[in-house]
Amino acid sequence: MVVNPLDEHAQLAELIERLIATYPTLSKTDIAEVVHDLHACFDGARLRDFVPLFVERPAHRALTELSVPDDEVVSAGSRSAVPVG
């Protein structure tokens, strides 16, 4: 089954709206940019059926990182940043 490009874009628009509701502290522009950047990674994919699904999980990870306030992250010396608490 081949997904109609309009359907894929409608699914991405719905994903963006869900993410806006999930991450209210982030701007709509930032959320849309993350989704569109991740979607661009699949530009060459021939099978398009699951592309919006493949975009959703890494979008959640990226937006979660963006939504963590800077004061909740501390440097752990040579280690990567670690959330406090």
C-alpha cells in the first residue's frame, strides 16, 4: 500500500498538534521544526506507510530534551549532563 502524500502530510499535521498539546512550554514553531527535520530524514524512503510513526518517537525524545529547563541539568565533570532529582 502506498500512502498518498496528502495523507502523510495530514498525519504529520495531526502529530504536530498532539505534540503541541504534550509539550505546552515549547513553541509551535520549534515543535513543527523538529517534526519536519525528522521527516526529511525519510525523503528517500520508497515505503511511506509508517513514516509518520517513525517520526513520532524521536520527536518525543527531542522535544523532551528541549523542554527540560537548564536549571534542572547539571554538569557531571567529564560525563554528559545529568538531570537533577
